[in-house]
Amino acid sequence: MTVSSMTGFARVDGATDGFGWTWELRSVNGKGLDVRVRLNGGFERLEAKVRDTVSQHFKRGNMGVTLNVVRTAETSAYTVNRELLAELISIAEEFDNTSSLSAGTIADLMNVRGVLEAVEAQEDEATRDARDDVVLGSLNEAISQMAAHRAEEGEKLDAMLRGHVDNIEATVIRAGNCAAARGDAIKERLKRQIEELMDAGKFEPERLHQEAALLATKADIREEIDRLKAHITAARDMLTKGGSIGRKLDFLCQEFNREANTLCSKANDIELTNCGMELKVIIDQLREQVQNVE
């Protein structure tokens, strides 16, 4: 499976038995799957099936689904409201008793609202169900088109995400190679800090041991480096697996950021501080792109 974006568009036209229609699907980022359906032409009855079909193919995204229906052939009969027409003729004759009504005048009266009305032709349930199946079949075509578009956008996302992960890895390696992060440097710094504590006053051996352990913990960033490397491996595994990984990647970005914050808090020289700040910037860029992943 590949990484899929939540952004996409699809449009499919169809026609059968005097009906023509167009499906339009639009998708943007969303925390979950939110499907908004607009159906016209008497096809509102299909809404539940449309929602179910869409949810079978997509897990996240704000999805707008629109069906526009037009009649491509006459499917209606017409009835004349004779009482209303007779009343209109009577009114017209009051204004012109000297001449008979022309055909043109009758045509004008027919255009009055309520005189000529369309009556929908009756159809059996089997005919309606068959047409519904054809219309829903073209929805599946639109969904396939949407999935392909989201996958295409996902390929671009995948390249950007992998680039950000590579940059995180390079920065983590730099941080691990900083002079302040080496064991001998930590030992020397710890020795100096203990000497400063001793000069400041007398400490009991147990208290001195506790302070030394605390200083050592604050100075050692190896644990943070190891966790960051583990997160890098996890991110690459997710991208390789693909599918609906947006939520997992977003959580992983939070873990990345937590370790970067700890690294910054432990940094005691400019080089290590710069690495920590650069990490935070790259992680923020990664998380921004992750918001587009399904």
C-alpha cells in the first residue's frame, strides 16, 4: 500500500433511460471521515447507500458528494387545468368582446402558472431499482477516480515526508556527535559541577551521591538520542507500509517533539542547543505535512 493524501477530486457523467447525471466528489483534510451528501432529481433515497459506499473506501477526510440529475428525454405527461383556463379565457374576453381569441392568445394562457402541469409518469419498483443500480455503479467509478487522485497526491507527500525524516536523522546524528554529548565530556563536566558543590558547602556522602546522580542524568542525552533514532525507524516503517497511517504519524510527531524538547532542556553548549532547535523546526515541518495524510 502507498501513502494516500486526503485531498482529491473526481467527476463522472452517466446516462440511461432518459436520465443524465453527474457525480462530483471533493475531498480535503479532516480529523476523521465526514461525508456531506447532496442528491437531487428524486435520488435522495440513495443517501444511506452513498455514505456506506464512500466509508468502505476512505477512512479520513472531509468528503463532499454531489449528484446532479437532468432528464434527457420526455418522461412526463401533461394535464390541463381546464377550470383555470376557462376562467382566464373569460377574463380575456371581457377586455376584447369584438374578436375571437387567436391561437397565439391560447398559447399565452397556457404559459400561465398552474394551467399546464407536468405529471410524472408512473414507473414500477423494478425499473427504479435498476436505474438506481446504474447510478450507484457510476459512483463507484467516481470513487476509484478519487482514490487514484489521492494516491497520486500521496506519492508527492511520501517524498516530502521521507525528506523530513532524513533531515531529522542527520540532525540527531550531529547532536550525538557533539563534544558536549560524549562520555568523557559529560564526565569532566560532572566532575567540575561536583567540585563547585563541594566548594559551596559541606555535603553528606549520601546527599553528594544523590546530587551526582541527578547531574549525570541531566547531562546525559544518550537516552533521548536512542529514542529519536527509534522514532525515525518507526516513521520509515509506517511510510513503507502505507495505508491509513495519518493518525499514527501525527502521534509519532508528538513523540519526536517531546524528545527534542528534552534535548534542548539538557543542552549545555551552543552546538547542542542549535541541534535541538533545528530538530524542532524540522519536526514542525514534518507534522504540517502529516496533516494531509489519510
